[in-house]
Amino acid sequence: MINPHRGDFPLLVKNPGLHYLDSAATSQKPRAVLDAMRDYYEHDNANPHRGAYALSGRATDRYLSARERVARFVGAADADCLVFTRGTTESLNLVATAWGRANVTEGDEIIVTALDHHANFVPWQQLAKGCGARFLVCPLTNEQHIDLAALRSMVGPRTKVVAFSHVSNAVGTVNPVREIAAIARSVGALVVCDGAQGVPHLPVAFDSLDVDFYAFSGHKMCGPMGIGGLVGRREILEAMPPYQFGGDMIEFVRDDHSTWNVLPHKFEAGTPNVADAVGLAAACDYLDAIGMENVLSHERALVRLASERLAAIDGVKIYGPPAAERSGVVSFTVRDIHPHDLATIFDEDGVCIRAGHHCAQPLMRRLGVAATARASFYVYSDESDVEALVRALARAQALFAQD
Ligand code: C6P
């Protein structure tokens, strides 16, 4: 059956032969999001917060309501605790830099996991290097779950931060956030969750996850590129020094010192990205109309189907936990064919997949591979995409068999 949502995505409508299986990298954008951004620029565009005139007031209102809408989507009752950033990478750098430099000192410990994306690995590694803290990497089980027993034995009185991903972008593992948070809390560590692959694919309720910070990107959840968020606990955000300095984030600027604006402005220096915030709010409306439980079950069904079909092919190896415990990615290798060759051959058939280390080199090293091929699904994907993937793989194998 043709996916009923596919028609909402102009790029897919204009490219009927395209099988876009790279939604974990970035999703396509529905018309409603493109229209909302255009509407903002056509009717309400001005620099918010600064102008005394009505148009600037309207821009301010659009920005404020976008924040409230996105906060509601991620289950944060206090919208002022949602800081708009450029995306997950900036959100995590913000915490590692602003909170980290103020709170982590020599001899402290920072724990990340072997599943983490470089965006939730390198900022912590660099913070540790800069202040003389120990940087520890929690190992995984054979099925690429975070090894919770190992994590329990690693935390201690010097553990200052436990950072981990909600969902792995490379192999799709869905991590037990509350359980990991409880382990971190048992030693009073800061709990930081990378939700780049969480918010787009599962219902997320920040207020009940028991984490201190949760980071996400708009472009992976039907929103525009260039916007994302960091949700944090109010008392921690208030105690934390700013990350960047400039307009909007100050209260008073004296010649010899300055004081800071209230949340969330303290962390949003410079002209805000209003149009993308408006687009992201429209993306939240779009996804809520489908229902995040439905998004999850739709993707799980496709992951299961793709995993079954691929596993039945000689030479294919699939990474990560069983399909029922994964979010919308299938990461695999094929004997004797490099993932980059697969992606190039698939492209000739209109099948877009990602090949490489998926910005997760520590994980690839542990899997013993330099790269995998990754197919990822979203609301507009359907069985015809899985069939195209399987056909493209058969063609690639036939081509390589001739060599
Ligand atoms: N993963 C992928 O193809 P940005 O680039 O800031 O929007 O998101 C970074 C990021 C952080 N954490 C996880 C778990 C992610 O998946 C990503 C982005 C893309 O898997 C690009 S590498």
C-alpha cells in the first residue's frame, strides 16, 4: 500500500522514483512546514525583541509561540527551559562548555558510552582533556545495548557527568533512559541525553525522563535545518554561566562587567532564528497529527520487514539489537562489497542510503568494521522502499559476482 503521508512531501512527490532511506541523517519536509516558514517571512518578519513597532511584536509572538509548541512536543512544561540552538551538536557543546567548564575539575570523571555519536563524545573528551578529568567509555553488550552492569561498576564519587544517546543513529539501539539516569543519579552525576534520534521517532516526555539535559535537532523531525533545542532543568540552567555573549542575552552591560538576561534568553545570544522555529513548530503539529506512537510502530514494522528480507540474503550481516528493540534504522554489511560501493550502486536505482562510520567511529571500532550501510525509515517510507532496497542489493551482488 502506498504510504498516505508521502503526498505531503513535495520533494517525494516531485521524485516518484526516489526511495529515500536516509531519514536518520535528515528527514524530508512536509508542505505544512515549508508553508509556515514562507507565511512567517511574508507576513511577520522583523527582528524580534528589539523593535517598538507592531511588526516586530508579531515576530516576537511567533517566536514565543513556536517555543511553547516545541516545548509541549518534547514534554517540557516550562517552555523557558527550552533553549533554541542550531541543533543537537550545538546543544551538547553548550552543556559541555558552559556547565562543564564551571563544574568539572581535575580528577573528576566523565562517562560516555561506546554507542555515542561524535557530537556526544568529542565535546566531553575535549572537556576532560582541558581540565584534567578522566574520560571513560562505557562498554556495550554483544547486541549493542549499553552494558548497565558495567555502568553501575564505573560510576563513583568522582563521576560528574553521564552522557548517552536515547537512540543510536548507527545501529538503532533504544536505550533505557530512566534506568541509566538512575545509575547516574545514585552518585549525583549530571545526566545528559542526546535525543537526536529520540524526538523524531518516539514519544518523548522530558519532564518524566529524569535527565538534566536533553538535546535534539529539528531537521531530523520534519523541521528545517539550522534549528534544534536543548531542554534543561531550570535550577541547573539558572546556575550555569552563558555559552555565548552578545545581544539579547544580557541584562545590563557596564564598562567593567555585565549581567545576564533571564531564561531562555541567557543562552540565545544574537538575532534568533525565528523562521526555523516557526517551521519546527509546524513540524510538531504535523507529527502530532499522525501521533508519535503511530510513527514508532510504523517504523518498527518497516525495520522488521527490512531486517527479515536482508537477513535472508547470503552474505548480509545486520548490526544492533533484534528489530523489535530498534528504532528506524537497519545497519548492515554485505560480504565482499564495501558499503560505499553499495550506496553508489543503490543510487543508480534511486535508493538513497548512508554508508560510512555514521559519526560513530568508537562504535565501528568495537564492531570491527570501518563502515556499514544504513537504511533508515520515516513517516513517508513504505514497503515499496524495502522492496527497492532488496532489489538494489541483489543487483549489486550480481554486479560484483561478474568481477
Ligand atoms: N546524525 C546521521 O546520519 P546534528 O548534526 O547536530 O543535527 O546532529 C548530530 C547528531 C547527534 N547525535 C545523534 C545520535 C545523531 O544521529 C546526530 C546526527 C546524522 O546519523 C548525521 S551524522
